[in-house]
Amino acid sequence: MHNHPNVIAVRDALTAAGAAGTEIVILDEAVHTAALAAAALNIEVGQIANSLIFDADGEPLLVLTSGAHRVDTAKVAAELKIGKLRRATPEFVRQHTGQAIGGVAPVGHPKPVRTLVDVELERFPVVWAAGGVPQSLFATTYAELVRVTAGTPAEVA
């Protein structure tokens, strides 16, 4: 798995952005939910930065939210003045990220995706995000996540 093209793309993107840590941890099994990822890492579910892709009037929007939160799509749509914000289909996600649902990383996409970063993640000194495939994760900080994604801090729940 360390040589999977998605994992390599994420590692390369982190390296190019000057991230402090570029090591991607490969777990024995896929972790398709924040709860499973947190259990595998023995951390709080809130420390997982879920990478959720939404269809925002036909354009991709990546929301990096704490695993302890559910995104309030009406709130986010109103804040961003988006007419229709809905969960993206698996095909839409793969088209815009090159990655499958359950393993979508904050970086390593074919082209930049507009990104919001849940301010709740700032509470934790270390947060974990998917590394391009469902059994991969990497450790980072809230500030670094905002920086490497060129994301906008936001209240999303």
C-alpha cells in the first residue's frame, strides 16, 4: 500500500507543501469511518479530520471536519452563498480527487479543491487525516492542515 499511486500523490503533495510530517501510516484493515480510524489509532474520534467532498452547485467542495461532527450543509451553503450543497456521488468524488470515498485525503488531488477546515480540529495538538486509500492515515496539526490545503477555517457543524 505504501506504493499505491494515491498514497504517493498524498506524500508528494505533503512534501511539496513543506509539511512537518510526510509519513503515511498503513493499517492492516480499511477504516471507512472516523470511529474506526480513531479506534485503530487509539485516539479520540474528534482528532480524525474527515475529508468530505460535497457537490456545491456542480463544483467540488472539500470539508475537513472533526470526526465528532456532522456537517451542517444548510449552514455551510448559506455561509458560502451556494445554491445547492449536497453529498457528492462516489463518481464525483473520484473525478475531482482521484480517490475513493473512505480514503479521500486533504491533498494529492489532480487539481486544487476549495477547502473548509473545521475550527473544532484546532482543539487537538495532533489530528489525523486519510492518506489516499481507506487504510492509510497521516498525522498533522490543524494549522498545517489549513496551510497545506490552502483551506479556510470555518464552523461547519
